[in-house]
Amino acid sequence: MTRNNLRCAVCIGALAVLFGAALAGQTSSGWTPPRTPDGHPDLQGIWTNATITPLERPPQFANKPTMTDAEAAAFEKVSAKELADVDGKSESPLLAAAGSNGTGGYNILFIDRGSELARVDGVKRTSLIIDPPDGKVPPMTPEARQHYRMEGFGRFDSVKDRPLSERCLLGFGSTSGPPMLPVLYNNNYQIVQTADSIVILVEMVHDARIIRMNATHAPPSVRQWLGDSVGHWEGDTLVVDTTNFTNKTHFRGTSENLHVIERFTRTSPNTILYRATIDDPSTFTKQWTLEYPFNATKGPIYEYACHEGNYAEADILGGARKKDTEATK
């Protein structure tokens, strides 16, 4: 082989490697994600996971994980009417589900839950849960059910008995996660990324998740509100492993043994596909998995006017004491 032929062979080999790497970074649509200086997909920006797709599949969609666009349009139209009918009311099934019956949401200006079902792989989903296949949260263990009943989670004996979101300590509905679920409003997130750390700023209650890259978990004695999140890359997917929760978070009744694995994959210029698997043998009879998109949205992230302590706590507990007094008369 001549020197020139050898050089050509080397060049062709190098180009093949580069071309192969480029193809490996493409999505199924042929789109290649932008990359940070360290070569990983760039997840930075402001995103929203707002959607009217419910966590669990409604009975009318049993055995139907997806909808056609025509079916979705009809469902979304009914959902929009239901929301409009709530405007100015203090009592409704929607407000009851949000825990606001009796006080109301003032008007629909304060509700920003999105207007569409979540679209994944080109089709719209009927539930955020994709496993189990029925789209339902698995049953709790007998021990967890008993603990949940005894714990109450609806007591008014002390400020510490009240929900963390009511005390402005964490956003309600697991909006900060993990897993990071959509709620009635403020479903916006800002991702800032370096080689060593990734920060997810949550608009609701200005929570901030810090993901330490390629690290080891803190000792079991170190417990945190949002758990201890450690990340690594598997190809073009960011995988975040979170343990070390406190015994106060109680995501759907979970214990401090909760273990969440999240996967973030940028699939288009405007979409991050988010998947989270929840594992807590102390609470659920099996693991379960959620999947839905985070869509690009205009900023900025606004300050959430919630403050630790919440001045309304005195009124909440005072009202409970008055009811106790009336009950004894």
C-alpha cells in the first residue's frame, strides 16, 4: 500500500467513525441534539410539563393507552368547557380534586394546567403511567395502607401535621419531584447544565434540584427533602438516580425508602422525553413508571409568592380549634 493510499484509508476510517458517532446521536427523526462543550446533549433552557393527561387512566379509556388526534381533540374540547364552567365558582369536582372546595380558585386565570393531552411518539396518551399497562398506580402493601390510615395526613393538631406545600416548604403534587409531576399551575422548569452538576429550578415554590454527576450517594444517615440525586449519561440519555429521602415527603404515601430513577432524552428542538420509575417495596406491591414530554416554553421563570411559615396557618389551626370546641358543646 502506498503512503497516499494509507492516508486515504486512515481518512476514510476516521470519517466513518465521525459519521457513525453523528448517526448515533440522531433521534429516530434524524434530528441531532445540540451539545455542551463536554460532548453531551444540551438540556438547558426553560421547559413545561403542563398537560391535561391524568396520572392514572380514566375508566372510559380502559385498555386504551393512546388516542387518535380526533379523539384527543374531542376530549380536549370537553376539558376546556369543564374549566370554563368552574370560572368564579367555589365548588366543583375540579376544585375538590385540587383541595380548594369552599374557597375556590378565584377564576380560571389562576389555573394553568395546559390544554392538551401529552403527545409521545406522535400519539396522545390517556395516562402519564405507562407501566403497569393498565395505567394505574399499583396497590399499596397492607402495611403501607395501615400506616397511611394511622398517620392521617389530614390532622390539625400542629403546624407540623399540615402538608409541606401548605407550609411553603415544597410544591404540592410532587411538582419538584422526583418524580416531577404536572399540577394546576406553575409547571415551568429551568435547566442549567455543567459537566459536574445539573440544576433544575422549579417555578412552583422556587424549589431547586441539584443533580451531582458521576458521584456516589451520600451515606444513608443524610436525608434531604428532594432526596440525593446522582446523575450519569447513558448514550444521549441523562439518567438520574435519587435515594435518601426524608420520612416527611410522602409522595403518594411513600416511605423514606423511595427510590426514583429518571431518564431525560432530548428528542427534538422543543422536546425532552421524561421517564421516571418509582420503586418503594415498603409502599407499593410493584414498581411503576411514568412517561411524558417536557416542552420548550418562553421564560422567564417567575418568583412564586409562597413563604415558609404561611401566615394562614394560624387561621387554619384556629378554625380547627373552633370546630373542636363546637363539637364538645
